[in-house]
Amino acid sequence: MNNTLGYHDYHLALLQSLYDTIRTQSALLEQLPEESNELFMERFNELLNQLQQGNHDDMYLGQDILCQIIARYPQIAHLIPRDLLWYFGGDCLHFMPDEEIAQYQLLDEHRAEAEARGEPFDWEQARQLLQAR
């Protein structure tokens, strides 16, 4: 079993859900010029397509998309799953407090250890257990 694939698939599902939320919120899209929104949503869709095809190399585009969501739609910034901010990293980490970053670092260490042992690792379950402490 490829544990890394599960990790990426989990984040891809979160990203797809966020995309669907923004796309269906017509009131949000009307706040900015139509052509600007169209270009933004095209870039967001491009990111989804790249990730669906297994191209996980363009993390900068993901960082840019998430940071633009926060800037363009601050009223829905709280809908961005925290996991996506960590997944894309870089500039997205500016929106996470140090304590939260430390938790995600610990999760990444546990994931790496499980993968090194060839064991499955359920990112979502591990995150929930860690946050319950």
C-alpha cells in the first residue's frame, strides 16, 4: 500500500471541497470583477487537475491559491481546512500559529515513521487523536 498516495488523496479531497464551496458561492464571486474570478477559478481548477494526475510538484501554485482565497474571500477564510495550509506550506504557514505548526510537524514525523516501517498511516485519524489530547 502506498501511504503517501492516501495522504495526497486526502488533501486533494479537501481541496476539491473548498473549490466546490467557492464555486457555488455566487455572492462571493460577485464581489470581484468577473474576469478576475474566472482566471482565479481556472487556476484553482488547474491545480486540482495537476494533483488528480499525480503531479505533486507544483506546491507553489497551491500556496498561491490558498493565500489568494484568504485575500479575496476573507469571509470564508475560516472554511479553509487547516490541513491544506500545512500541506502546501510556504506562505500558507503565516496563517498558522506556532503551536499549530508544532502539532503538524509532529504528525509529519509520525507519518514518516509509519511509512519507514511500511505501516499504514491515517492522517485524519492521527490529527484528530492529537488534537483531542
